[in-house]
Amino acid sequence: MGVELKNPIIVGASNLVTDIKMAQKLEEAGAAAIVYKSLFEEQIHLEEAELDEDLHQYDERNAEMTSLFPHVEHSGPKAHLIALKKLKESVSIPVFASLNCLYDVSWVEYAKYIEETGVDGLELNFYHTISEGQKASVDIEKEQAEVLKKVKSALKIPVSVKLSPYYSNTLNVIRNFDLAGTDGFVLFNRLFQPDIDIDAEELKMPYNLSSKNDNRISVRYAGLLAGKVQGSICANNGIHDAEDLITVLLAGADAVQVVSTIYKNGLVQITTMLEDLAVWMKNKGYTKLDDFKGKLSKDNIKEPYAYKRAQYVDYLMKSKEMLKHYPV
């Protein structure tokens, strides 16, 4: 995004960074930057509705009473912005904000408020879950591209987009966002999916932490995009240790975002990843990330079918060999 970082590890958006002392400990552990948890417009609307219901649930219990409380309005995004500003002032590493809105005007309005906090950049969290079939995918993609253009034109700070991998043609969408001027891509969003409690026979929302194998889709797209887009590439989802970090860097990523591995392994995991990266680089004779970043991207390897469907076909052809390792 044009923001210089001391290393490639960014702490992604989560509740980890809502506590200033925790954020400072993340910085001490070696984090190069922090993404503050996302501001969701839906959450603000829900909170407004809940506040209004709480304030007026006893209205008209008495014929002479119209309201039990004085007129109170929901603060909207103010609390979020205040906390974001305090975080920015409490750490010395770059702080990025994350935003998800429902309407075009809200994207621009909230983005301007966020810029005023002094953050180093803004991540547009294009989290769009489809629950109806009437809207064409091309319309959703065009709307998001227009949002990006409007936000970019309204702000001076760099703007990235955090995407899901569930577009009809993700590479084409990324290309269009790149042409629209995004400063970076976060690949990919980990969408929360509902589950069902079969005993209670009701929906539940379990914790959705990633596992190591979840980084493979980021590896694929980092390898395909390296050298092809102007925006920087940040791999997200399934980056748990130095091996995962090195893998996506070799594919072509510029940086990574981590969250789940901190919940699972503690703050020390950031330090461990950086130490293991340094050891690996020393053993390989590398003195800086650019010595190997993108070394195994699609453009830098001889295999013409790398990162394509042919890999899957190749595995199918070796199915007998796989049975030696995984007997049925």
C-alpha cells in the first residue's frame, strides 16, 4: 500500500487489538502493523434499534407518561473512531482501519471519519454474503468497484480491498479493482459460516479459526498475481508459522495478516515466526525479502501449467502412488 513495514507480519482485524495494552504487546512481539477490527454499518444499525427498543419498552405504561427516559440518540460510529484514534496514538507501528458498509454514501462518509483519526491506511472489507438469488454477480462486482473509486477519490490515505475468493472469476475482479486504483489486496477474507446444533436443533455460530492448509488458496493467487497488479499483495487466512509465511512470500505475497495463530499459540508466535524466517533466510543465503519474494510465482518458474487445473489432473494420475502413503 506504499506504507513501509519493518517486516511482513501484520496483525489482522480482530478483537485482539481492541485492548491497547494487548496491541502494545503485539508490537513488542514484533508485529509490523495492526489492522483495527472492522467497523460494520450493520452493527451500528442493530445497536441503534436495540437502544431505541430498550429506551421505549416502558412507554405509555401510564396514561400521563409518553417516555420514561429523556431523548437519547445512538452515538453511531463515534465510539469506534475514538478507540481507533487512541490505538493509533498508543503504538509506533502503522495502524490500518477496516470498513464494511451497506450504502455508497456510508462508505465515503465513514471513510472520511476514519481518515481523520490519523490511521495509515484503510482496508475496505467487501464482505458480501449472498442470501438471495435475484442480484447478478456482475452487478455486485460493479458496485464494489464504484465504491472503491469513490472512497479513493475522497481520501488521501492508501486504500486496500479485502476480498472473498467466491467471485465467478476472482482474477478478473482483482484486475478491475487494480484498474480502479486500489493500493493493495488482502487475499482472502475468512467468512463466518453458520452451523447447526443437532441436539438443540438451532443455528449456532462457532469460532472460525483457520488451520494451516487454509493458506493454499492465498498461495495460488499470490503466485498468479505477482508482477501482474500494481497493488501490493497481502496473504491472509491460514498463515500459522514461518513455513506458511515463507511459502506465500515465495509465491509472491508482499506481506501477511495473522490472527488465528495468535489465538492458538499466543503473542510469542509472532516472535517465533520472525526468528524462524531469519534462520531460513540465513541458511539460504538471503539478506532481504526481495532476494526470494516471488521466486516461485507463475512468471518465474518454468512449469507452464503451474497454479492451474493441470496440477489437479497430475494428482489424479498419481493416485496409486498416494495410496502408498494413505492406504485405504
